[in-house]
Amino acid sequence: MKIFVNLFCALGLFAFALAAHAEDHQQQQSIVFGVHSKTAPLEWRNNGVDQGFNLELMDRIGQLTGKRIVIRRKSFQQLLTDVHNRDSLIDVIAVVSPITIDRTLSQSDPIYATHAKAYTLQGKSFINGWADLVGKRVAIKKGAFVDVYISGKEQDFTRVDVDLYETGFQLLIKGEVDVVIAENFVARRLMPLYPSIRSSSDPLIYGAFNFVSNYKNAELMTQINDALRQLKLSGEYDRLVNKWFGTGREKVDLNSAQRRMLSLAIFVSLMSAIGMLLTGFISLSLRKRSKALKVELAQRKKAELAISNISKQFQSVLDGIPHGVTLYNQDAECLWSNDNNNDLLNNPLFHYIDGQSFDLNLALAEALQGQKSQTADMQINDQYWQLQLHPISDKQVVILLEEATEQHRLRQANDEASRLASLGELSAGVAHEINNPTGIIIHSVAFINDALRDLNEASDSYQRQNPFWTIAGMTPDSAMAELDLSSQSINEGAERISRIVNDLKHYARPTLSNDYQPTCLNEVVKVSLRLTANQTKILNVATDLLHPSPIVIGDAQQLHQVLINLIQNACHAIKLDADNYDNVEHINIKTAVEDNHICLIVSDKGAGMDRATLQRITEPFFTTRRSSGGTGLGLSVCSRIIKEHKADMQISSRLGQGTVIKIRFPLEY
């Protein structure tokens, strides 16, 4: 008997060990997948059959890893508790995690993207962000990704924990909470059951579905990730996504569909005739809807293709335009560029044309602060560039950089042409001005020659003692006085010729640089009047010059060019009237200091200009004297020179009443 009992015990222990081994072997060959969802398309049970995207994806992973998938359905909170327990039978669950926060568990690659939004009752205000939740009662699903996201963060709202999003919707209808923050897919399935609830915000939190397991299953999670990546590479993952989340296809909750179909079947049994008509109508509507969806899908694909083509074309245009285009943010970081020359912007030799150094950070800050476009001429060595800054948002600026060396040289040639045109007009007057002192010199020299001849003939003492002795037809005393006067006339005439020639040579000399120096404005007026003396000699010209003379920082030659052009224009505008010639002040030139500016004012009593002419007066090649030789370059060049001197020009004119031009320089001294 004792032997029999011992044998029985041994057989029992062997059977127990065999059963334990079989259970362990079965666990090693299976994956226990915990599910909780009640709504499509993720995971739900229909007539005892578990289905959905997560389930089908895990089933394919099981096939690839050679493991059987065992489904265990529990509440969400119980699944979270189990997966944190190392001794739990639950191997894997599918949860949503915030994209910026990892859960404290072994986590797979992302399965599918989702987000959470705020939901309120119809008629309530829109939720624009977390700040709009201050003071409100907000339902949060315990353990869900919204809970994970806000944990440890300061909350200015009253949190109400719920076990399910549907519980939160029910509390919202009862008025026990003000807002429910719910995951998108679940909320979409619940809203048809709760028509008084609406989506009230843009996405507040972005998340991704992941498979999650205890760290003891790290090897299993590696296998799941390998299988998941294989499904993505093979395209089968995309097929599953299209099946359960595809564009234009709503995945229905089969339980709800069956209940609706049962009601419809009862109704059809009672009203068969009406049911047949209704069925036909629904069938036609569905066909139309299906056709419309196909057309919509085709149109969307066509639109996406068109957008893609336009994007490529736009990129091609940006790469091909002659301007260098560079996009910067407020921190001077280059976001995009089609220009190989944008390194110039950080080159210490790259400076404004007036010599001021260029600071990229300062230029970006000024453009963003003023939200105004800026244009500047730049220089590096012997190259010239045009720089344009255009703010396109509060934090981004587009910089256009174009080489303008050739344009700069053409502009210099244009300036020279304008000055030469003025020089040609001055030449006749200067020749006349030189002719007058030359005639005086010739007359004086002839008198001196006659006097010298008489003096030579009267070398003997007898002739000098003759009381009727004359020198050049004059008595000796008168002749000596005339000789002294002739000498002074010759000296003054020669000095006048020298001064006029020097002024003309200086004016004709080409501009070599923009090296501005302190310049006496009164002297600019005097030189300009000397060069235009022949044109102004028949006019009454008055000057009102401030003493001591105002000093401006600039180039005297360029300022001569400006004032000579203004004087010539004033002369051309004046028509002489013999009746009141002596009583009219035709031209007035004035220097003054007004409102912290040094002013050069040229006014005339000429014909004046109408509004249309005033609007175009500084345009290149625009002239009202085309038939009489006008080039249209004068005021255009003058306007540019004035801007380069950091000055401005104000013009006022009325027909028949003359013109006043005021040039205002900054007060440097």
C-alpha cells in the first residue's frame, strides 16, 4: 500500500510539472494582447468577435513572429495596472502617448498618429487654447495620453477624472463638467450618440498609438518592432491604414449598424411597399454618394498633383531668377537661399556706398521692427550691389541681393553726361566773360606800346624839355596816370580770366569718389554764379547769404552741378517784360538755417509748372524743352546727388507765379 501511495504521488507531481511546462511553453508561443476600446476603428467586439485596426495589425505581427495572439479584454485602468506589473499575464496593450513624452514602459515604434481636442455643449464658446480652460471643470480620462501630458504641469482648471471618454460626455450633458478633452477617434464615434455635443477647438495635444509592454518583455518588443517595420516596408501597413482610416471612408460601429438594420427590418416588414421605395431611394443615394466620393477622391489627387507641380515650378522660378534671394529669421539664421553671394552679408568689407559698415543683425532688426521694406546701394572693393530687405512676417525677412556694378558705371556716365551738357551750355557764356577782360587787356597793352614808343623817341633831353611834349597823345602826368590804370586793368583782367578758367576746370573734372568734406555753402553759390554769369547778366539776380556761411558735409563739385542746373532752369523759365524789367527781381538765391536744417533756396519769377509736370520733374529724360535742346538729365541727377548728401528737395510752383526750390541739408555743425 505504501508503495502504491508513493507511486500515485510521483505520478501527480509529474502530471503537475508537465502541465506547468505546457503552460510555460504555451505562454512562450503566444502574445497576450490586452484590449479595452468599445468603438471602431481601433478595437471592439461585435457579437463576440474582436476586430479593428489594432487587433488586425497585432494579428499580422503574431504571424510574422510565429506567435499566437491571445485577446484579453479588460478596462483601460486595469490594463494599465497589469502592464506595470512584472507578474501580469498581459504582455502588450495599445495606448496613445504624447509625441513629446515617453511613457515609463517599453514602447514600440509609432503605429498611427492622432490628437486630442476639447468638446463642449452646442452654443458654448470656442476653445482657442489651454488659456481658455482657466476656471473650467475639465473631464480627463485617467491614465490616457491627455493625463500623461498634463501630469506634473500647473493646471488652472478643475480636473475631473473619468474612466472612459463616454463617461465624460455623459457628465457634460448633465452639466457636471464644462469641457471634455478626448482622443479624436473615440470622440468621432461617440458624437453621433450625443448630438448636443460638438468639437470646440483645434488639436490641443498630438499623440501616436504605440504598443506598450513591461520592461521584462524588452525582447518581445524588439520582435514586435521588427515585424512592424517589415509590414511598413512591404506596404501591408499602408493597406491596413487605408482599410480602417482611408480617405473618404467612414468605418462604422457594427453594433450600432446592426441595431439600425434591425429597426429598419421591422419597419420594412410592416411597410413593405414603402420599404421597397425607400430601399430603392437609399440605393440610388448610395450610388450617387459613392460616385461623388470617387469624383472627390480623384479631384483631391489631381489637386495634390497640381500643388506638387506648382511647388516644383515655383522652386524652379526661385532658383532661376536673376536676384539672389535669401530668407532669414529674426536670429539672422539662413532658412533658405538660391544665392551663392549671400556670404557677402557677413563680410566685414561689405559696406554701404557712403562708407558706413553693414551689420546684418542690425539691418534685420530694423526691418522687422518697422515692418517696412528697405533698399540700399552697397560696395565691396570695386564691385557694387543693390540690397533689398522685405519683412514677410513678424519673424522673417527676405533679402534680395543683385550685382549693380554695370548699372553704377552707367549712372556715373549719366552724371558725367549731365555735367557735360551743362558745361556745353556754360561754355558760350564763359567765352563771353573771358572776352571782356581780354578786350581791356588788348586796349591797355596798345596804349602802353604807344607810350613806350613816344618815350623812346623822346630820349634826348631837348625833346623832354619841350613844353608841348606828349606821351601817347597825353601830357606826361596824364599818361603816367593812364599807364598805372592800364597796369591795374591788365592785372584784374588776368585774375578774372584765371578765376573763371579755374572754376570751369574744376566743374569739368570727373567725380572720382564720394569723399565728402566740410564745404562752404556761400562759396558754392558764388562759384555757380560766376559760371552762369553770361546767362544771368540780362536778369536781376539777388543773393541773401547767411553770415558766417553755413557749412555742409558734401562734395563741392556735385553741389556746383546742382545749383548750376537750378540757375539754368530758372533762366529758361523767365520771359523778360520790358515794361517792368528794372523793378522785378527775377532770381533770388538764399542760404539760411531753418528748423535744424541748412537751407539753400532758389526762387524765380518764371512761368511756373502745373501739377502733372511737378510729379515727373525728377524723372530721367523728362523735359519740357526737348525742342530747344533739353536732355531731361539735369534734375534727375540733381535729385540723386541731393539724396546722397542725406538732404531733401522741396519744390513748390504755380503757373504764372514762378517756382521755389528749397534744398535742406542736415545740420552737421
